[in-house]
Amino acid sequence: MSKKKHAKDGRLGALDMSLSIHGKDYDKQLHKLQKRFQEIQQAYLLHGTKAVVVFEGWDAAGKGGTIRRMASVMDPRGFHVWPIAAPTPYYKKRHYLARFWDRIPADGEICVFDRSWYGRVLVERVEGFAKKDEWQRAYDEINEFERQLVDDGTRVAKVFLYITPDEQLERFEKRLDDPLKRWKLSYEDFRNREKWSDYETAANEMFEKTSTDAAPWLVVPSNSKKYGRITALTHIADRLAEGVDLAPRPLDEGLKAQFEALKEAK
């Protein structure tokens, strides 16, 4: 099939899809990563640092599960997840980046995009929602958008999770059989499989043209969900922690003295 032929080309074709991690190692590494994310967030809130995390990838590749492992230990006052679907009528009348400018983080915040502005060069390209000249010029527009974020002090981490067609089909079946996960499936998920090779071509070109020193792509083989999660979260933590003082907030001696006075007065 053509999709197997395309898989031999570009960055996706270089992935080792057999990579996995043992359960005990996974639990240990996940615990360390979640603690590290807590340290990162308290440092961001203290210093006013900000970050954008982009998740792209195949349907059922594990984006949601990876985001949940990160979000579960974060304070929602400084952490936001933006699930990106088709633009509303309001945003359809505007430049496609407008809705993302409206969602970039303020000082002290970390914003996660579950799908992103890369839809212009992926689904909109493959499905014909964007004209050829529109998605072709989007590479430069996106690079400039991310450069402006970085120049303004925003850290950018970008992760793409990839799975094979057979693995995706197995995960679709599990979702279909699980009443609590059926909501994740749609006719569009099945239809997209018919254009697998087209999406691979678009993704490989996207990596080539938008993986920059300031905002590089990490492409993760995710046939093993646990391996995919740990690899993605490690990369994100490294990007967000780079150059940031993660030391905890110093103890306010005045606050401590007031607490001691309250204890004595009890």
C-alpha cells in the first residue's frame, strides 16, 4: 500500500516503532516527571516565566493521555489546556492565527495546545480546507509566529506522536468497546485513514520547514503508550526548565514569625 511506501521517507520513516518501557520503570519515571512539573510551575509563577506546549499527531496516538499526566499535578490557576477543533464562524472571518494569539500565555502561565496552528499545514492542507498558496505560505507565517513568542520570552515545546495503522485500528476498537471512550471516535477518524500517506507527506514536510532552533519538533514513536508519554513529557520538561531557576520560593521570615505567633496564641 502507498502508506507503507511513504513511511520509508522523511522523519516518520526513521522512527523505531518497537520502542517500549517496562511498567515499573514507567511508574518511577512518571513520578519523577510529575514532581518536576510541579517544580517548574512554581518557578514560573515565582518568576513570571511563560510557555507554550504544542501536541500534534495521529488520531489515538496518545495526546490526551499524555496531557492528562501533566495536567493532573498542575495548579489550574497557571495552567491551561486548549483543545483545538474547527474554527468558529467568528474566527473563520479572520487570519487563522488570530484564535491562537488570543490564547497565548500570560506571565507565569503554561498553555497546552491539543492540536494547534499546524492544522493549516496538516488537516487543512490534506482535506482541501486551505488553498495551496495558503498552506504553502503558512510555514513562514508559523515560524515567524513562534519566533515572536520566543523573542517575547515564551518557551515553546512541540511534540508529534506517531503510531502505525495497525496500532491505530486496535485503539479504535478499544474505544468502540469502552462506553466511557466512545465519545472520542468519529466518522472523520475512520475517513482520515484513507489519506494516511497524504498526512505522512504533509507531516514530514512540516517537520522539515518548521523545526527551528528556537522551536524544534520532537517526533515520538508511540505504539507503546507508556514509552510515548515518558519521551514526550521528558522533552517538554527539559524545554520548560531550560535556563529557569527551579529553586523553591524562599521562606518569608515575617510570615513564619506571624505563624509562630498564631501558634502561641492558640
